[in-house]
Amino acid sequence: MSPAPRAAALLDRWRALPEEPRGVALAAALAALVFLPWLGAAGLWDPWEPHYAEVARQMIVRDDFVHPYWESAYFFSKPVLLMWLSALGLLAVGAQGHALPPGADPTPPTPSGLSAFTEWAVRLPVALLAVVACALVFVAVKRLVSRRAGYLAAGVLATSPFYFLMARQAITDMPFVALLTSGAMCFAVALWDEGAHRSAWAYAGYAFLAFATLAKGLLGFGLAGAAFLAWFALTGEWRLLARVRLWERVRGVPLPLGPALFLAIAAPWYVALSLFAGVDDEGKGFAYRFFIHDHLKRLGEGVHTTTPGGTFDYFVQELGFGLFPWVAALPGALGELARVRLRRRTRRDDLVLFAGLWAVLAYVLMSLSATKFHHYIFPAVPALAILCAVFLDRLLDEGLEAHLGALVLGLAAFAVVGHSLWETPKALPDLYVYNYDRPYPEAELAALHPGHRFGPFLFSLGPRPVFSALFAAGGVFLAAAWLWRSRRAAVAALSGVALAFALYVSWYHWRELSPHWTQRQIFRTYLAGRGSPDEPIVAYFMNWRGETFYSRNLVRQVANDVRMKEVAARPGRKWVIVERARYGALEKAVGPGARLRIADRSSDKFFLVSLEGS
């Protein structure tokens, strides 16, 4: 069969598919287009990605998938789901390394070669969960609002910087939010779609929230549960609780089958760890460390944060950056809540009210928390994406002039957030990194994209030239759409800017930034440059986690100048990873007789140094 008839046959098969599966496929394809290309092209970002990946690797080498372990002690700060997913990926590509006998001294260290697929293996399960959530958002919004709104909701979510950047990070937040969103959408269909197979959707919701609980802890079910509880309290529709299968009659006997399914998935690991007698590197058992220290004390005392304090506006800024350019629809999205009439609700109103409660509760809880990181507001993003889509769907029905106030505020938000991103592109990696004082590779990016305000600058793929072109084009197209009174042109312009921005940042800019937040290249240089496996590698005053994962836990941690001088005095060549700011201290520690040579300066944070004693 020639190409043309083959293509026509495929198109006919596509058209023969039911409408909803086609929509699911398109929503998933868009999300995959943004999240998956070059997913493994960058090393794991310090400190969270390699930290959790090393815990996953230790599960394999210790043959213990129940009790998470890190370096030389148990690890109780995070639940287990991400580590299980990463361990499966590492097993699939053979990147787990080898186990050492308990108490063995790794002398000399011989880290295994790094698999070309290591980062793919660790990140792919996270990205796939993000794709699934986008598809289920399409299904729920399509059924409860409209097919057009479903496509818009999936598109807004997939092209929001918070979401597509988190989809590329193997940290606990995307599995939590993706599974939370998937569960919430399943319950929304079970509650408000009159034609749905309610039992199947409700049980799917319990399963998704159970896995979300294994991904992040109590918020895995608590946030969605609180939003649904608030919805029931506001509407008084308690009779609809039967639709979420809290109780199911089996041969006339009422049984809590839904909660039982949730507990069967979520509870065993927590029970096993709570009964476990092991302690972490601070001497804390699991129950205290996880539930008291990492839940209650983070919320009430701020026991661990790189940004202490923070007032109500802390997350306003991060939502602006994390939802750009969809901030242009945010005023109208919030206005959708004002249209809800409790006594004359439609299915659309039910979803809007639930999404609004979800976003508000997430914002209030995270704003009141004493511990704050920029990404703590991430759980509100899917709810706001749904509200933005519902507003844009209404805008396409009613026209621009019916929403003049919301559009003026939206254009103002587009302008000020876009200008701030142009001035501080560092805001994008700050959405998901740990330390916001870590240097941004401004000089290194400038070297990659030489040019000035004119000339080569105009054709550079550096962040500011690209941002300038995208934001200016978006503003022009939005203004033109208003002049022509074209609602379709306005939504198309905003969607075009969002997709172009997402593809540029996700495919290109993220890869440019990555060498400065990962130690992968440093270890590649070490493995290529060492003369034999007898040449050890040392981390001098380091605690960035990447050195542990990429050495397969064989790096020698040295946090004492006397000890460093002893290492330097040993015969033969050694290798040292050191923060650039501490290189001078390293020179003093090893003494004037030692010979230091910087072998890798690809990161703006670290040096790899070869060291030979006198």
C-alpha cells in the first residue's frame, strides 16, 4: 500500500474511535510532547534527584525495598513510592551498581560506569504519571463542562512551567500532585457525571489517592479529601456521599469497600515502617521522624527551610511564574467562582466550586506553614489550570466584551509577570530547586549565546532574547485580537505563546541550565581521566547528594582540614570535588607541596580537581 492510502486508512481508523478515547490520546500526546523529549539528556539535579535516586539504588543493592536507606543509615524523611519507581527504572537499565558487604571500607573506590539511560530510567515514571494526570483532567472537564474545555484544561496544565518542569524532576512532588489530581478527577466524575460507571471511577479515585499518600504522606489524601469535604459542607449534598462508595452493600451487608481499598494500598508500608526499630542518621525512628518532625514540625515550627518566614504574598509570586502565560486567564478563572449559585448549580458549577476550594485550601495551608519552599504551592496548580480552562471556554462562548474587566487584569498580569521573567529568568529553576542562593549561570549562558542588544542578540537562543520575542509576539497578538474583537484569536494567541514557551524551556533551556546543578559531567570526567580504579575520589566539605549517587556511594566524604591534608599526603593521584567558593580553602588544607589541577569546570558550582601529594 502506498503512503497516501495508508495515511487515509489510519485517518479513517482514528475517526472511527469514540470521541473520548481520541481526546485522551490527544491530551496525552500533547503532554508527552512537552515532557519526554531529552528527558535523560541532563544529569540529576542536586540535591533532591540524586538523593532519592541513591535511596532507590540502595534498595536494589541491599535487596530491601521496604526500609529506605541512605549512605550509612536509614532514610525516613519521605515516603517510598518515588524510590520504588526509580528502582524499577534503574533495574531496567542495569544502573544500580553493586552491593558492598556491611561495614566494608570502599578502598579503593571503583564507581561503576554510568549508564547512558540512568537519568531516563529515574525520571520516566514521574513524567508518565504527569501525562496520566493531564489525560484524566481532560476526561473530567470534558464530561462536566465541555469537550473544548477539556482540551483547554489539559493544555493549560501541560504548558504551565510549574507542571512541565516538575514533570522533568524525579522528586516526590510530581508523583504526589499527579496522583492527587488523577484521584480528584476520578471522584469528580463519580460524583457529578450522571452517566458514569460510578463504582469504577470511585474505586479508581481511592487507588490514586492511596498511591498519592505513598508518594508524599498525609497530604496525598488530605488535600483532596478536605476540598471534597468543604464542597459537601457548602452545598449540603451529603446524600451524594453514596456515589463515592464510602459504603457498598455486599449481599445486603454495608461494607466500607472504598476506604478498605485505600488502606490496602497505602497502609501496609506505613505500618511496617512504624513498627521498624531502625533509626536514621539523626537517631530518630520512622514514626517520630516522618509524622512529627517532617509533618507537624515543618508545618508549625519551620524545622527545615531555606526561606524562613514569608508572608501571605510568598506564593503569589511563585504562582505567577509557575502559571505563565496563563496568568492572563487567572483573573477570569477566579471570577468563575463568583458565578456559582449553590441552589442552582450545574455540573460545571460543581467542578468550579470544587477546583476553587482545592486551590484556596492549598494556598491557605501552604501560606500558614512555617516551612516554605517555592514548590510547596504546586498542588494548587492543577485546580487553577481547570479554572483557567473553564473561563476560556466561557470567553469563547460569550465574547471578549462580556469579560472586559477580567481581560484587562489578565493582560496586566501577563505584562508584569513576563517582564519579571525577562529580568530574572532564574525564577524558573527556583520553582523546583532547593537553595535559591545557588549561583545562576548568567555568564555561562552569555558565553553560549554571544551578542549584544542588537545584531547576534536578536538571533540568540538565550533566555532573554527568546523571552523577548515570545512575550512581545504574545502581547501583539492579544492586542490585535482585541482590536478585531476575535475571541478565537485571543485564545489561540495565548495558547500559542504557552506552547512555544513550554517547548523552549522544557526542551532547550532546561538542558542548558542542567550542567550547573548536576555532577554527572564531573564524574564522567573523573572516570575518563583516572589512570586506574585505584585513584579515589574525595568530596571536600560537600553535602549536595550528587557525589554519593554518581560514585555509587563510594566517594570519600572529608569535612576536616587535617583529614584532607592526610589524604593529600598519600602517594598517587587523588581526585577532589569541591565547591568553587571553597577552592581556596582546599589549597590551604592540602598545603603548598601538593599539586592541584582543575580538571573540570563545566559547572558554575563545582570544580573537579586532580590532586597529587608532594
